[in-house]
Amino acid sequence: MRHLFNRGVDLEKEQKYLEGTTTVALACRDGVVLATDTRATAGYLVASKIARKVYQITENIGMTVAGGVADTQNLVNILRAEARYFSLREGAPIGTRAAARLTANILHAYSFNPYLANLLIAGFDEDGPQIFFLDLDGSMTEEKMASIGSGSPVAYGVLENEFKEGMSTKDALLVAVRAIKTAMKRDIATGNEVMLAVITDKGYKEFSQAEIKKIAA
């Protein structure tokens, strides 16, 4: 915390603005589903309507982000580089848990300075579908379903009612889209479009807007 005071940063105030988003991750029997909105805000300003908040890390790992744009983009770049280095060194892809632990260690080591971000790291590997929530301080918890950002309380209302453990990714896609769209109706910092991705034994796939509209219909 002293790093923040030395920088003159009010953490409570920063969190109010940095959490403006909604992202969802669901662990299914055959993979994981990731969904986000595409609105980036700066206070009451809609800074971007096409902001990316879901990223591919490897063929079997993805990440959703909520926080400062520079912070989250830098963490994505670091994790991608470390994942490639691991693959070259070990001759095998990095596991989801190892990728999440590496990122959590980075967050904890810097103690809010400079990284202000909440992350969901999800993947499908030899250990099955896994989702890890990473908080600002580097704490890490494994979840079956998770949502982060200012619209997450609204999204959880949908997820708690509609998501079931053991659900297929095909069925969970609609649940994830519905959770994001519901958050858009009640959270001013969540809006514009839905981004949707799935990770199965076939790898990472992102859906086009046309495909998402078809799923929602």
C-alpha cells in the first residue's frame, strides 16, 4: 500500500474507474467459455466502443481483463512471451494453472505498482477445464464460473440461475452472452458489443458478431 501513497494514488478512487466492464468465464465439461463487453470508459466518457477485453494466450489458454488499458495489455504481452518461452524450453505448452500462477506472482511482486487489474485466466488442458480469478494483489482462486468488473453483480444474477456444472460449451455460450447483455442493461460502464470465445480440445476460437447474434437469437 505504501507504493500507492508514494505515487499519490487513491486506490479506492482508482478501482471505481478501473472496474468499469463486465467479463465472464465458465468451465464446462468440454472446455471453457469467455465473454466480455467492448466498452472502455474514462469516468463518464465512453473512451472506446470496440475495446478488446478477451485475449488468446496460447492455443489452450485465454484471458479476460478488467482494469487500466496499459496495465492489462502489458500483462497479456508478458504472459504470451513467457508461454512461448516455456514451450520452447520444455517442448510442451504451459498449463493453465502455471500460467495463472506466473501472472499472480507478477501482480503480487509489484503490489499495485504499476499493475491495477483484475483478470480471469481460463484454459482447457490435460487437467480439464480451469478458471482462475486473479485480484489486484496477486491472490488467486480457482472457480467454476466467474465474473469481474462493475457489471459482475448483474451478470452473476444470470449465471447463478442458468449455468450448471457439467454443461456443454455449446449451451454455455448462450448463458455467457445473456449474462453480458443483461449487465449492459443495468451497468453504465458495460455496453456496445459482446465478444465471445471458446476453448476446447480443438483449440481457441473467437466468434464473429454475426455468429454471436445467431447464438443470442
